[in-house]
Amino acid sequence: MSKKLVYIYRGFERFWHWMQAILIFFLAFTGFEIHGSYTFLGYKDAVRYHNVAAYMFIVLIIFAIFWHLTTGAWKQYVPTAKNIKAQLDYYLFGIFRNAPHPTKKTVLSKLNPLQKLTYFGLKILVIPLSVTSGLLYMFYRYPTRHGIDAINVSTLKYIAIFHTVGAILLVVFIVTHLYLITTGETVTSNLKAMLTGYEELDSDESPKDQVDEKEINTIIE
Amino acid sequence: MKKIVLLLAFFSLVVIVAIGYLSDRNYEPTIVQQLKQKYSKKYPKDVDHSRFPILQQKFTSPQQVTEACESCHNLTAHQIMNSNHWNWERAEFIKGKGIVYLGKANAINNFCIGTKGNELSCAKCHIGYGMDSTRKIFADSTNIDCLVCHDNTETYAKAGEKGGAPAPGLDYNKIAQSVGKPKRTNCGVCHFYGGGGNNVKHGDLEMSMFEPTKEVDVHMGTDALNLQCVDCHTTKQHMISGKLYSLSSMNLSRVTCEQCHTETPHESDILNEHTYKVACQTCHIPVYSKVNSTKMYWDWSTAGRLKNGEPYEIDDSLGNHTYLSIKGSFIWARNVKPDYIWFNGTASHYLEGDIISDTTKPLVLNPLHGSYNDYESKIIPVKIHVAKQPFDPVNKILIQPKLYSPEKGEGAFWQDFNWTTASEVGMKDAGLPFSGKVSFITTEMYWPINHMVSSKEQSVQCIECHTRKNSRLAKLKDFYMPGRDYSPFVDIAGNWLIILTLLGVLTHGLLRIFSSKKSKKV
């Protein structure tokens, strides 16, 4: 099995990933200050910056959804039950015995089954939970006499608590994610790949890879 | 690789700068500039009263001055005689009690308790001449004291304990010839001294407001716009807008900040949104009694101690009375952070003769209504004045004692220092039953804080309320406030989840390092 340098993360994908990383860090940092966990920027500025960053995040999400739909990249995230056990076995046992990754990383299948499941959960549950509760939080209006009773929300309580839950889940994700970056072929190979776009992959399926790459290129162009 | 890391750093910078740029909106709203222009305009007087011959005559009594006023202002007296400044009462609707006539004439407060039987002393602050227990002066319009409100020489003064008569030796010609719109001095001479001394009652109205700096009040500051009371308390036909809930109960004729500043005066939407539920005063009056102390606690039960048979007083280092034989012990405070309550503009009142249902709890004399769920309610700042005052434990009603009388032996507490006789005489004057027993009960009064507005730079900052510890709104628990409130379950569970995740990846990482070393050795 020979290794070949493959262009696995395209420009927009990397831009999206890193912007998302910056914004989520920033949102978490300002958000937990608003939550009352610590004081750093000052409450007023924390709220101001949090709101602006939230809008930027939403714009980014809209672009990302568009990109995923038009390129067909969304299929990467469809969860599969296949190999889940093998992947779990790898993380629990194989990794300590220097066993090979149970699933092959290819341009068309960049994510292992556990990643698929996690990212699917993020995209379908956690991000929508955070964004929806965040928008409700932002646009929450205290009930007034002149409002429509049926759509009045009488308290911020549940909106705020759900938003906190979303934030905590994201922190848990980030901790795990940051660690699992180091479980690639080498400790830094995953990080390098997300920075440069290129990663050394097993080339036994290389002819297919190249075809796929072309396919993607034509779709994008 | 290096290039991309640099690029990422550059992107982070761009994002953060963009966030800062998009969220920076600090410029003065034009409405404030317009208001400043409007209120700094000076208007010349329409009338020079010194040219009227009738005001140049020799006056021998204040009633003659009033007659002279009324000879031109011949349709004005009835306006005064229908006002609560004259009648010391007005029609108020109180939920559960219906329409009652309420005012200084009959209300019970937790300072000097009530005016009944004490008119000679209390009526120093009545806009009339010569009130006594019979209260007959109300029928005669020449008893109207025009000068106390309209004197612009600042020389007019009332005599003490003469039922509202002027001090001797006044130059009525000079005063009458210089009458004009009321100034801060005219209003302040009564409203700053309510309760028997400077700043006893309100906390936000006191003698530093005669000539305040803008530090004390951003509107009235002589170094700012120098606004007068009547600039906000607009008046039509002697009906002055604004009233205080020590005596009022209806959401009517209130003076609001919004009447000049609109309901959405802030540039920031988040702040404007606060105005749904937070009154302007809540943020813009961070402290009251900025210059002189205000009375926070009045204990009548210690009154009556004598030294060598004589009444005495004890003062603190600032000159505030902490003990007076005639009134009891006091606690004063300065630069006070207000208490905060929900308020919808309506209040109830303890009226004379009301039975106290629970004498073990503090009796609130003027409960202010409101709650988070009430659409009309906003959070307002209040001074809570606490007192211990006499009540009849058998009849379970507050006692209106006779306090003032010019002579000993008439039962007045300030002369004879005997609660039983003072209560007996006082309750008889008030037409209320008295069992012969005097006990003391804790009472509270809520005084909304509306003056001593600070500049926007000094207003209450977000973090003073939106914080877990020592929030200014810590006592208002009927709503969720970001920064102050959280779900303990979610926070604890979340913290554990994060800790366990960290431990998990740490263990996993250590095991990997350990196993890779082992395999290398092999």
C-alpha cells in the first residue's frame, strides 16, 4: 500500500471550518461571560460582541448550507451503522496496539462512522438548538398588552436554559474534537490536512480517488 | 503551511475587528440635543407686576395681598380651592376600598404619623393662612397663600406653628411685585423638608436641590440646564402634574421621563427594549441622597426619655439627629442604593381606622402593586422607610397621637411625653376608638425615587444587575434574568460532563503515550 498526497479539503471547506472554529470559540468565550461564569470583557461588551458574532455565524451557516447542497457534500454526513462497532473498537482498543484505522479516508468519504454520527448530531440538533434559542433570545420581547397573546412568550427562562445546554454540548464537542485531531496517521496529520487541504492517504484506491476528485471539480466549476 | 497559519491569524483579526466595528455605536442621540436647545431658551416676562398700583399699597395682612391678586386674577381662586395642595386630599380609587378622599388631611404615614390635631404645626406647609383643627379656613379664598408658590424674591417665609401664617416682618410690596412662575425654592421649601427636617421623607428631594450641581441632578444642575420643578411638573390652571404614592393610588397624572425623552431614547436596541419592563429611573438614578442624609428608620417606641425632666437630642457626626426625646431614635443614610420593586402605577393605602389583620408582620402603609407578569408593571427604584409606631393592640388600629400643642397639659406628646394621654386625645380628635393600651408595630412605606438623575456615564451598568452575586435586582425573583439566573441542574450536569470529557481524553491520551512507548521498547 503506497501513500499519496491527496487534496482532501477544498478551499471553501477549510475557510468554513476555521471561520466556524473562530466564531464558536468567540461565542463560547463571550457567551459564558453573559451566563455569569466569569468576568472578562464586561457584561455590556460581551453582549454586544456576542450578538454581532452570532450574526456572522448565521451568515456563515447559510453559505455552508448552500455549499453542501450544491456540491453534494452533505452526503458525507449521512450516518451509517456500518463499521460503527469497528470504529469504537479502534478507539477503545486498537489505537493502543497501533492497529490500522478501520475505515479508509477518501475524498468522498472523509468521515469515519462515529464522525458521521457526531457531525450529523451537531448539524441536526446542537447547532439548530443554539441558533434557534439564540435568535429567540435576541428577539425576545417582553409580553405587552398590545402583543398577540397566543404568540407571547412569558419568560426568557427556557430559551436561556436551552441556549446554555447547546453551549455546553458544543464545549464537550470541542474538547473531544481537539483531542481526536491527534489520532490521525501522525499526531499532526489531521491538523495539517485541515490547514493545507492535503493529506497523505493510502493510495490503493488512488485511481478511483482521482476520478472522484475530477468529478468534484466539475461539479464545483 | 506557515502561509495558511498566517492567513488564519489574519482572518481571526478581521473577524474580531469586524465584530468591534459592527457593534460600536456611540453617538449622542439628536433628541437630547433638541431638548437642550429647547430648554436653554430664555423668555422675557409678559407682565411686570411692580407697575400695578394695587401692589404698591401698604399691606397690613397677608390676606390683603391675596385680595389684591384676586382683583385681577378673578377667576383663579376656584382652581386653587379645587386643588389637593389646598384641600390636602383628593379623590382616589383604591382597589377593595372604592373611592376615598385621601391626602395629608387624613392619611397616616410612618414619620409624624398624621396631621389631625397637629394642624398648627403641620400646616406650615399648607398653601393657606391660619389652619387649625376646625379647618374652617378652607371656605375663604383670601386665605389662599399665593406668595409661598409665586414669590420670586426668595424672601417669603412661613412662621413655625402658626397654621401656615407668614413669618413676621416680610416686605409684602417687594414680594408681591416680583411674583412669577414657581422656582425650585418655592416648591422645595415644603417638599424638601417633609417629615420635620431636611430630606427626612423623600431621599431624592432635599435642600441640595435648591442649587444642585449636575452631579446631583443632571437636569436641574445650575451648571447644566438649570431646570425648575415646573418644567417637568407641567401645570394647567393650577393643577400640577405628578404626585407621589405616599398619598396617591391611581395611575393618573404622572410625570414621566418619556414625555420629553420618548419611550425609546437609547441608540442601542437592547437598552430600548429594557424600557418595556424597566423604568428610566432604575438605571439613571444609581444612588439617592447624594449630598445630605435621609432618614431610613424611625423608632417612636424610644421617644419620651428625659434628662433631668427635660427632652434632649443626640446628633451624629454629620449633624443628623439620631435621638430626639420628642420623636425617638433614627437611622440615617447617604448615597443610598435604592431598593427595587415592580410597580404598575397603582397603590393601596392604610387608612385611619383600618384593622391590622396580622400584627406580627411589618405593616406596609402604602403597598405598591405590580409583578413581572403584569403588562403595566416596570421595575422602579424606591426608598423603603421603616418605622416603629404606636398602635392600639386591642382595637388593632394605628394610633394617631396628639403630638403638637403650644401648651403643656393638653395631652400633646411633645409637651407631656405620655403615650397614653397623647393617644387618647389624638384618637378623640380623629374620631377613632382607643382602648387605653399603646403598643408599637413595625411599619413600612415605599417612596418611589424619581429625582437626582445622574448623567448617562454614571448610570447603573449592566453588570450591576446581570450578575450572580449582589445583583441590584436580587430581591425580584419572579423572572429569569441573564447573568443572574441559571438552571442549577444544567450548570452542574454541564460542568460534570465537561470535566468527565476532559478526564476521558486525558486518560485516553496518556494511555496512547504509554502504549506507544511500550511498543517502541518491544
